[in-house]
Amino acid sequence: MMELTRKGEYAIRGIVYLAQQPAGKVSLISEIAQATEVPQTFLAKIFQSFAKLGLINSSRGTGGGFILGRPASSITLRQVVEAVEGPIMPNRCLLGTGSCERDGHCRVHPVWKTVQSHVVGILDGVTIEELASK
Amino acid sequence: MMELTRKGEYAIRGIVYLAQQPAGKVSLISEIAQATEVPQTFLAKIFQSFAKLGLINSSRGTGGGFILGRPASSITLRQVVEAVEGPIMPNRCLLGTGSCERDGHCRVHPVWKTVQSHVVGILDGVTIEELASK
DNA sequence: ACCTTTAAGACCAGTTTAGTCTTTTTATAA
DNA sequence: TTATAAAAAGACTAAACTGGTCTTAAAGGT
Ligand code: SF4
Ligand code: SF4
């Protein structure tokens, strides 16, 4: 239960690799894919999601590639995971009112809410900078 | 991310219903399915998993049905969820050594371990008795 | 015998996962 | 201005998983 998909795992590996590069260095997707042992075309998709959210900046053409969009210390593990896997949501009823007609009197509902806030708290407490340090 | 499946949701509803019945009362799968708004044949499968683990007792024939296998206070939400969804496992590398060759130096690994232990702790801290009280 | 009830397992449509492949766009360099 | 380099976009796919259904078998009661 609650397993991270390959996409999430690869996403973390990819952005951590970026954070480990010297400041200002632009990395090619081919280079990142090889270093992180992730299929290149799949990683490219993942990085597109990051770029849309501003987590990384991309540039095309000769000398192009990827670079962190903001300091590694301001990117949390939660942001990376949610960028590719969607919000952390242990049960459907946490989305909003009306998603389950039982949620008024349901005793299980608050348990899932607790789980959600704990997991969010843990992942928000870890930055990519911390993960990148060796 | 981390969403409980229908099977897990239905499993909880079903066993909580059983716990809400008067002591000694045997419930039919048709009755439970109707009360919990779960497809009957699907719920039957779920209850088979419970029976194998001893969480509930089943008997066939006239007068048969399902009854809790042990006190609701000694069944935790974790046991119920894991019975149908498998172990709580945020990432593959938590299964055992060797599942990821990076786990020695990996900084992400301990984060998933923390997530796992928190979620397990929360779900183990909730009994079906608590969920069944009205 | 006959009826009731769960057990077991085959089956299935739809969705998601984990990618691949091709074409297009943008940027640099000769 | 042409060639080259690189990411972006999107179509496509096989395999697995989800959320069930259906049929037959087994066990128990009358
Ligand atoms: S029954 Fe309770 S836990 Fe289940 S979806 Fe509804 S509100 Fe959430
Ligand atoms: S978190 Fe680290 S140890 Fe776990 S699968 Fe990812 S790289 Fe491997």
C-alpha cells in the first residue's frame, strides 16, 4: 500500500542529481539519465513537469539543458513528489466535502486526515539540498 | 499519491459494521453489503481474506454468516488495511536489503522509512472498536 | 433430498504504469 | 542559411492493476 511509482522515484533521483552539480552548470538529459540510471525519454517527460512548475529551468539548442529553477534549499521533497504524482491523499474523501456522503459521521475520515498531515509534514521537512549533500 | 483503493475502503466499512453488531450476532454478506453500500460479490472476496487471517469467523449453510474473530479492541486499522492491500510500503527499497543497490549511501531512503513508521504508528493506534463506536 | 450460505476461481472491461517513438520547436554555430 | 544540438509535445504500446462479475463447488441446516 501507498507505494511511490517509478515516476516519483526517478523524479527525486533526477532533481537531486541536478542539485549536486556545481552552481551554474547546465546538465543534459542524456547525462542525467545515465547518472541516475533512468530511461532517458521517461526522465525527459518528468523534467517537463518540473519545468512547467518552475522547479527547473530548461533551454534548448547547443549549450542547452537543465538547471535548477531555484535554490535546492527552497525545494522540498513534497513539491517534487507532488509535481509528478499529484497531491498526497490517502483517501478520496480528503479532497473536499461531498466526495463521500458518509464523511459527516465517519470515524475513519479523521484518521486519514492525520495520516495525510503527517506525511505532508515529513516530506515538507526535507529539502533537495539536504538530499543532495554527500 | 498514496491512495487507498476501493478494496481497502470497503474492507474497513465491512469490518466496522460487524463490530457494530450486538455480541454473538452472525451477519449475512448480503446484509453487510447493503448496509455498507458495497457490491456484494466484491465484499465477499474481501471477507474471505479476513477469514483466512482469523480477523473474522465464517460459517456456511442456514444460520451461517460472519462474525468477528476476536474482540474489536484487538483489531487495528492497520491489520485491516494490510489484510487487503498488503504491507504499508512507501517505496520499494523498504522491503529488504538488495532491493535497491543505492540504499547504502541514499539520503532519501531514511525519509521513506520515517514515513512508513509514522503511518504504521497511526493506523496501529486506531482499533476497530474505536471506529465502531457511535 | 433440498435449501441456504460461504469458498474458490475463472473471467472481464477499464484504467494506470512505465515506458517508446516520431515530429516539432528553439537555440547555437559554421 | 544551413547544419547541428537539444528540449517539447504528443501519439502510441505492452503489461499490470483495479474493480468488479459469474459460475461452480463445498459445507451446513431442515
Ligand atoms: S466512509 Fe469515511 S473514510 Fe471512507 S471515504 Fe467516506 S468519509 Fe472517507
Ligand atoms: S529512495 Fe534511495 S534506496 Fe530507496 S529506491 Fe530510491 S534510490 Fe533506492
